[in-house]
Amino acid sequence: MRVLTHGRRAVAATAATLAAALLAAAAGLVAAGSGTAHAGSGAVVLAQGDVDFAPRLAEGRLDLRIADRTGNGTVMREPSEVVLRVGPETKESILSPVNPVLGDGLYGWFLNGRHAQDVFALTPGWTGLSGAQSVEVALDRAQGEGRFALYTFTEEMEWSDREPVQHLNSDDPDHRSFALPRGTERFAPTWGFAAEGVHRLTLTVSATLADGSEVSDTETLAVAVGATDPTRVRPGDGSTPTATPTPTPTPTSPLPTPTAPAAHIIDDGHIDLAARPAGAGKLALQIKDGTLQSPRRHEPDAVVIHVRPAAKRRISEAYAFLGTPGDPVWWLPSSRLAGLVWPGWNTEELPATQVRGRITYRLDSLRGPGTLAVINDNSMDSTVLLDSGDGLPDAIEHTAGSHSHSAWAFTKEGVYRTTFTVAATLTDGTKVSDTATIAWAVGAVDPTTVKPGQGTEPTAPTAAPPTRTPSTTPTAPPTAPPSTTPTTDPEPSPSASASSPGGPHHPQGTDTPRADDGGTGNGGQATGGRLASTGATALLPTGLAVAAVCAGAVAFLAARRRHEDPSDTAH
């Protein structure tokens, strides 16, 4: 065990059409790599990167604008013409000190939250007005399900047991305004939303200028929280009532297609890779689905496990062996997070009185576009248990008669197939084992199109691991972003989504028992694994965009030259 230390001849018209299409595709690829998009209503959707709410004087009047730096350069935008996206990946558990701010819910959606450095999301700030005596921001109205709050709560405040500093709170009249710092210093508090859906915040910014005169501006900002589709949200005050979140149930028996048999899809809740007796002298590896009141057991070759897009996180320095820090990873945390599947290890049906020593889980092979690592990420033990990136097979040993959870990290989107062998030695000396293949649909993959078990569709083999350098500073894991089916409401209703609990520098790996667990919590002790290390990945969208532009231009020029060549005779 090694301890962790912190991806027929063309004519001119045809060529021109092809070139235009390639140019458009290139532009789309470039736009996809930025933090902005356009909604069907024409609004600009701000989804990732830095934005600042910046009051400015224009002809003696105050004008609140958004300094949008999510793309190249800075674009000043009217708040009433944009939609802010607070996506599923921003979901975090609500720490007890924040409960008075956001209410008694278990989860919230946050910008500039505890895990801001680990997610692909907006990082909004506020700047004051140069030369003004004072600038104040007031929350006039908040529309939407659940509470909205703007507050400051740092890691240092958490460790010293200090209460959050509230600036705005939609449910507390004592916190309906706050003063911006003097000058143009950036102020970046946390934005917290207690519920998914469409929120509309009407804000008034007032300033007292150097000559004592007062100016103000009022704007309404639309915010799409959770699984709400921001491209279907009207900006500003909108023209329809705010949609009430209505969870969309996940189909349990999707219709079969000509290329994929029906499979049981699991995309949320507690599951275990369960080692259990299967008759005299036999052992079985099954999937224990604990999301129901009465847990069900499935054969691995009948199940597809969906790692929803909401599991997407940034690779942190602590887990640089997964790839280049800052690149994406699809991370299932070791502690329960609603909206994401929560895989664990379960040997409860094989008590220690029936087994000699420990039970072995061995990852024999992996097919998929990236690598898989399984990690103990709790504060007492940060160990890489399994890592396909440095070669397979890998194995862990698990205590008999127990149950535990680890973090699972997939480095690329796509379909993975993991072949596990579970093995044990019975008290009479009989060696028993079972081998099974589990299909995983990771990220923006339709799980209903994935064949369970071994499957037959091609999947990219795991690439050879890069040269690795051990990390040295323990920090927290990437925090754990789900896709949902949008409804047909005028402004969509979201379904369940997820993110990971735990602070950015003190990981939480506690296996909290739940009523539907059917388990004993984190009693199982899994051991084994490898040292964490670093790797590298390459950025794709820009290169593809440039290639598309070049290809389009070459096609166009070649066709034009042939068209103008008198020796080129039609046949």
C-alpha cells in the first residue's frame, strides 16, 4: 500500500458551401470552449469564468453593467440582457454555520463556494465606483423557489467557528443591502441558492458622488440554477412566471433499441459492488442497489451505471496523477451526494467467521476513453487504491463482513467497461471467486444506448500513462457536476443534481449511514493501491477549429482553381 501525497469532382459552389460549413463548425468549437453562449431568446448565457458587476457613470447617470471576461477580452453587458448559469456542478452540502443563511436544506447551489476552485463555473465579483464617497447594493425583490443569499464565509472563518457575514438575504429584511468597498477593489462573496429553478434578482445600486449628489440604477438579473436549461430562460424580468422545479424521474426500464438491449440504469443513489455467497462453495459479484427501500441485487451484465455530467470537476494539484491540474475529471465522491451515484464495496454477507483473511477485489481490465482511479479520500487516509493509468491488474483487500466507500475518478467522458474479479478463501480452505464486467456511461452519454456487460461497440483503449512525478502536499479531492431531462415548461423545471461536500483543503470521506443504505457505514477497510503522480493532457477545441478553417479554405481555393482552368473539361 502506498499513501497518496497530494484526455466525383467538386465544383466551386460545393467547395464554397463546404468551406462555409467548416468555418461555422470551427466558430462553434471556439465558442464551446468559452464561458458564454446564446439562449433561444437572444440572451447571452454566462456559464464559466470571471464576471464583475461594475457600476459606472455615463453622462452623469449611474449605469450598472457586467464586465464579462468569460471569453477573450472584456465585454460590458447589461444585466437585463444576460442569464447567469449556476449549474449542477455547483451543488454542495450546506455546512451547519450556513444553515441560518440558506435555511435547513441539506444542499445548495453556490458560486464562489467552498469548491469554486474545483468546478467549471462562474466566479462573480463586484467592483465599486472610483471617486465615489460610497456605493450601496440593495436587493429589492427576489423571485424563485427557495432562498437566495450573498454572504462571506471563508475557510479560516469555518476553522475558527465564526459565523458567516451576510450581505443580502431574500428571506431576511435585516440583510437587504450592503456597501461595496471604496474604490475599485474587487469584492467576491459567495452566491447561494437553496433550490433549483429560475431566480430573478432585482438589484438597485446607489452611489453618493464626491460632490454629494446621489445616483442609482435598478436592474433585474435572471439566474438559471441547477439542472435548469439556461438557454430557455428569458433574461431580465422575463415574461412568464418562474417555473417550479419538478423532478423528472429516471426511467428504470428504457425501451430496447436495435443496437442496445434493455438495461437497468442506475444514475443516482447508493450502490455497492457486493461480494456474496452463491450456494455451496461459490461466490458471486453483484450490484447491490440501495436506492430503494428494499435494496435490489442485479447481475453486473444487466446494469449500466451512469456517471452524470454533474460529476465533472477540475483536477486539483493533489490529484495531478489523473492529468494536468485544471483539466476535467468526472469524480464520484466517497460521501453521499444526492444526484450522483455513490458506489461502494460490500462484503457484509461474508462474515469473518466464514472467511480466512480478507476479500480481494481485483480490477483485471478496463476499456474506455480514459483512465479510472479509485481513491480513499477521507481526512485520515488518502490512498490510491486502484489506478488503471499505471497498469493493470490492480487489487484491493477488503475486510469481511463490512461495507465502505471510496472516491471514483474517470478522466474522460465516454463508455467504460471494468472487469472485476472478487476472490476469497473460505474457512475450510476452499478458494472461491467470480468475475464480471460492469458498464459505465460517463458524462454526456445517453445510458440507454449503452450495452451492459462486455458490450460490442468500440471504445478507445486506455492510453499509456505519462511519466509521473509524485505530489507532495495533501489537499482535498476534486469536489463532486448530473444531467437531467428538461421539461416542456416555458422555463424548464430541473430534476435532481449533485456536487461534492467537503472543504477544498480538508477532504471528507465519511460514509454516512442512511435509511436506505442497508449497510454499516464506513466499517470496511479497503487497502492497496499506488502513489499519486502527475500527467498531461492536450486542449482540443482550438486545434480542431484551426484545422477546420484551413480545410475549408483549401477546399474553396482548389475548387476555384479547377473551375477557372480551361483544360478542365467536363465529362
